[in-house]
Amino acid sequence: MTGYILKRIVSAIPVLLGISIIVFLIMAMIPGDPATAILGSYATPENVAKLNSDLGLDKPLVQRYFIWLGNMLQGDFGRSFSLNREVLEEVQDRFGATLVLAGTAFVLCSLLGVAAGVVSASRQYGLADKLITFVVLLGISIPSFFIGMMMILIFAVNLRWFPVSGMWPIYGARDFSALISHLTLPALALTVVATGVIARLSRSAMLEVLRQDFIRTARAKGVSEHGVIWRHALRAAMVSIIPILGIQAGFVLSGAVYIEIVFQWPGIGRMLVDAILKRDILLVQGGVVFVAACYVLFNIAVDVAQSLLDPRIKA
Amino acid sequence: MRLFEITRRTLLATTAAATLVLGSGAAMAQTPPGVLIVGQIAEPKALDPAAVTAVNDFRILMNVYDGLVSYKDGTLEVEPALATDWSISEDGTEYTFNLREGVSFHDGSDFNADSVVFNFERMLNEDHAYHNTGPFPLSFFFSAVQKVEKLDAHTVKFSLNAPYAPFLSNLAYPTGLIVSPDAVQQHGVDFGRNPSGTGAFKFAEWRSNEAVVVEKNADYWGGAPELDAVVFRPITDASTRTAEMLAGGIDLMVEVPPVALSEFQGNTFTVHEQAGPHVWFLILNTKEGPFADKRVRQAANYAINKEAIVNDVLEGTAEVAAGPTPPAFAWAYNDDLTPYPYSPEKAKELLAEAGAEGAELTFYVTEGGSGMLDPITMGTAIQADLNAVGFKVNIETYEWNTFLGKVNPGLEGKADMAEMAWMTNDPDTLPFLALRTEAWPDKGGFNSGYYSNPKVDDLLETARASTDQSERAKLYQEMQTIVQEDAPWVFVANWKQNAVASDRVEGFSLQPSFFLLLDDVKKN
């Protein structure tokens, strides 16, 4: 198992290198440079050239890439010019906030989605199945940012149950209950869409398992229906559900961008959008590489979990 | 049946959890008295006045720092601040300032002539030990400064390489605010996150992406402010900012989107409006194509229904512009100018005269950008008006930075017209940078439409060299008349900055400079 994990980690290196090259090239190719973004209306060719050289952007592309890569390997992601702060510090702060939001949403949508899928499958074409299918389709069809805005309007502006935006209160204790009250709306908005997909796919995974012989055997042995579904069928279905969850984790992470903007959540999605608009090259590059690395690691973890669950998948 | 028991149990648990959460949320705290919470449009870049360029950042800085001079309340004319008075040499190249005594920075160090010299050396002298705390993108505001000398502890002299009339108003601009040399030496490149000035509020805390907090400076030389603290919250999404204001999460909100203004009718809120030094215009390519003919340029000015744009598209948040200079520069504005009236007939006549009917135009439109208001909708309305009189307008839309990269190097060979907006601090700046022959893009200026009129060049050069305000005013007024007639631009709108304050806020008013000054504001 250790060998397998090591092998997977080694094979992730070219992926990350590739990502670093792609994001570097994209940032170099998109029109508009950081100096123009900083200077705005004052961006004369002369001012732009001077500022670009102050920012170290006048060196050849290849040289700039290797300087960046070399520094990054030593843990130095550079300094963000739009925030005047170390990139790594900013990225860690922001990624932490995103993890809280996306993590909560991921746990919620996994539990709700799998439960809905199981219930749906076990009562195929029944009332519960139809109801769940309807709600799930509705959830998939409405864009999450719209759900977010509606939630703000109803629960924050009209009912005033929750704060409109932010992660912490501006005044008062930064305790768990303060966090929960700020987290509820964005996490729910983010959960809605992802739950639908998980529910749909869990339902079909369950249906497939429920048709298999060992289920009939279990029923013939007199195992209770509850036991058949939750203990026998679900465990077998998890083998195909877990990779879905792995994919959905990426979906939740990228969906968080919209939610972070609507709810002003200080997460990494909002950071990247701002950084791209300001052409904050180092911040975009550092942020993307950091997120990509986390995503790759997460996928390795999912694969490992899967191979532990199903001995047929060879480590 | 057991399945349903499980779900029922889950339902119960969910309900219980929700109740718990609601319980904690129901007691949404009111914002405390004496603490003003301001909804800003973005996270500031830094709190170092020499390093930033955005109005958003200026709104904080103006409360933490002072300049040698500042704008008089409600005007764009300078008055003493850290300098008590000054004299200007006959030839307009030497400015000597007497500095206020007994002023100290928030970090406890003294403000004196050495501080002033340090500030300008840091920005302008590449060999200065702390020049590396930049870059200083707007340092060219002071590119005329050749030398800054300390004459005695409270007197400094600036020597300019040529007379430069906007110098004083540039000193009142945020780029000229004075920072504490001690703090720069202590924090180096991190000074922007550990600011120290002499202003009415001192920096307390910067929680990344949440808030910048400043507190009352009880020892402020201009008298301690009323507020105990101000919290600047970055809320980039305009709908979310509006929702926060409606929900009572912030007390003051800047840059209210026009469509949201109707939400703030009634007694709970006060809507503030203030015209500022902003002009929104279309650059016309006077070098080639249909707009090389003055009659066609005038036709475009007649053809566009500017009233409809400011009233319907911008919901009354702007006024129709008459010429290149915004009326907010009251002393330099030519009150005799009236905007080109909306007259499609007159436009058609002029087009027929010029033989330019059916001319095809390429029109650069941006998606957003500083001061650009609602550029896509405005661009579409303009396109419709121009098509109605017989032009054939093709819009090309670009993201702001890309757009600037296309427009600033000049429109030649690419486009006939482009949207543009400027906010400046002196009536000299925009025409000097964008209307002179010497300001064509190949010479490093912003005259992207290649307008050239020797008389205008002459007026602007003379005005810049003069230090007498009434003489400058006359020159600018004449320039405005000529430029309006020549129509190198379509003059569209002057934006009115707006803000909404809750009924707990007293004594607040917006400034024509677009800065946010909070030292006289109270909150109950």
C-alpha cells in the first residue's frame, strides 16, 4: 500500500509541472499586463514599461518561468502586487476559508445525496422516489448563485435570521456559533446543486447492486430490508459512489467561486477572480498551483480509499 | 417501513440543528454606536498612499494621512493642511512651505521638514534607501520635482524643472499624503499593511478580506473626530453590498448601483449625491475615416441622446456633459457652454453635407472599468442612436485591461471611436494628457484620437505655466469652447458619485474630489 501511495504521488509531479506551465503561459498570453491594470487610465506605454520593469516583468518568458518555479520549489511563491502581501500567506488564509465552506458543503451533499439516492432506489418509482427526483432536478437546474441571492433576500434581508455576508462578525466574538451563523446560507446554497448530482448517481449505483444475486441471497436468508439496503447493498454500491464523491469534491470547490462572490466569503475562488481581473500574475499562478496540488492529493486519497474498500482494485 | 423511521429521525435531527443555528443567528447584532461601518467596493491594495492608485483605497487613506495641503470642503481648491502657508517664486518653479509645528505621527515620531524630504525622496529618487518599498505608480504626478530641500526644521522648498500649475493640487491628491518615515524604516515593504500617518484616524487592524479598522486619533491637530472607529468592509458584489445596507450590516455604502437606488427611498436611509471631476466620453479617430471631418464628429454629438443615457440607462446618477472639463472644477469651468442638443435632423444634415451617410464605424466598448459606469448598455444605446441617423456602427467589446491595451496606443487602423472615462484632480490633467498634439500616443500621451489644434496646445501650455488661478481659469474656459466646437470627442456624461447612509449617521457629505472624509461624521 505504501508503495502504491508513493507511486501515485510521484506520478502527480508531471501533472503539477504541466499545470504550472499552462497557468504561467495563460497569464503571459492574456492581453493586458499588470502595469496596465495598476495604472488604469494612466497607462501610457512609458509608464507601463517603467512599472513592468519595477515588477520584474521585463525579463524573457522562459527565464521568468524558471525563476518562479525555482523560488516555488523553495517555498517562495513571491509577493502579490495587488495585495502587497506574500502569495503563500494569502493563499493559505483564503484556502482555509474555502475549505470550511466547501468542506461543510461537501459533507452535507455527500450525506444528503447518498441518503436520497438510497431511499430513491429502494422505493423505485414510488412516491418517495418521484418526490426526491423532482427536488433533485430542481436543485440541479437552478444556478447556485441565484439560490444564494434568493437566500440572502429572504433569510438575511427580510427575516434577518442570518448575516448577509462575510465569514466572521465585524464585532463580537469569533466563536463557533458566529461561524455557523455566517456559514449556514452559503454552505446550503453550495450544497443544493451538488446534492442533486450525487443523489442521481447514487440511485443508479444502488439500483444496479439491488439487482444482484447476493442481495437476493441476503433477502432469502431473512436479513431485514433495512439491513439489506444499508448494510449489504450500500456497502457494495459505495465502490462506485466514492469516485463520484471525489469528482463532486472538485465540483463543490469550483462551485464555491460563485458562492464566495455572492456571500463575500473570503475564500480562494474570490481571490482568484480578483487576481485575474487585476492581472496579479504571481497570485493567480500560486493560487492555481496550490489548489491543483490539493486536488491531486485529494484524488489520490479517494483512490486509496477505494482500493481499501474493494480488494478487487489492485493497489 | 423502517426506512421512513430513519428519514423521520434524520428530519428531526435536521430540524433541531436548524433551530439551534437560527437561535444563534436571530440575535443579529446591531452595529455599535460611535463605530461607522463602511461598505467599500474592494479590498484595498495597500495603505501606503504612494503605492496605490484606486479611489477605493483613497477613501481609507484620506482619513489616516494628511498632505501638505488639502481640498477645501466641498470644492477642488486647495487650503493649508500640514503646511500652514507657502510662497511661490516669481517664475513658478520654487515652492516654499512652512510646516505646522507640534504635529506627530500615530507612531509617536515628529512631523517635520525631514519627514517631507524623506517622503518625496522615497518616491522619486531611485537611489533612496527605501525606494524599494514601492513601486510608486503615480510618482509621475511629481515628475516636475527636481529637488526637495529642508531649509529649517519646519520649512521645506520644492524646486521644479519648469513651472507646473497643478503642483499644489497634486500635493492635495493621495499620492502626496505624508507617511511616517520611522514606520517605513521599521516595516519596509510591509509598511502598506502597517501604516502610520498624522490623520484624524489611526490604523488599528487589517483583517484580510474582512475589514480595515481605524480608530480615533484623540490628538489630531485638527481636533479629535467624533467617531470612535471606522470599519471599512470590502464587499465587491454590488447586490450583496446593497443587501448588507438593507439588512443593517453596514452604515454607509458607496457606489450604489443605479438600479438599487429605489431600494433606499424612505426615512431609514439618506441618499447622498455629489458631482465630481469625472467625464465620460467617446474618443473619435480624427486622423482617418469619417471622423477626420469635423462635421461628422459634430453630427455624432448631435445624434446621441445623452439625456436618455443619463436618465434612463444611468437612472439619473449622471448629468449630461457639455465639454471636456467637468463642472466640478467650478473655478475653471466655462458656464457658457451648453451641451450639444439631441437633434437627429441636424446630425443628418451635417452628414449629408459631409457626404458621410452610411459610413461604417468600428466602436470599441469595454465591459467595465474604473469610472466607466455601465459601458455595455451605454455603448448599445449610442450604437442605436448613431444607426438611426445613418451610420453603421459595429461594436467590439473587450475586458477593461485588454481594452486599455487597445485604446491607449491609439485608434489608428483599428477603430473609429472608443468609450473612455477620466477622473482627475486638476482641470489641467485630462486635456493636457489627452487633447494636445504633443500627447499623441507615440509621444507617450493619451490622445488616442489624434486631435490636434495649435491654439488648444498653446492655451494648455500657457495655463500650465501660470500660477495665477484666475488667469488659468480664463485659458481653460477658452480651451473648452474651442474643443467643444472641434468635437474631437462625443461629450456624454459627468458622473455623480453617490452613497447611502443609514439614519444613524449624521454630518456626512460627499466631496467633489470623490474622497471620503469622516472626521466630522457622527453615528448614534
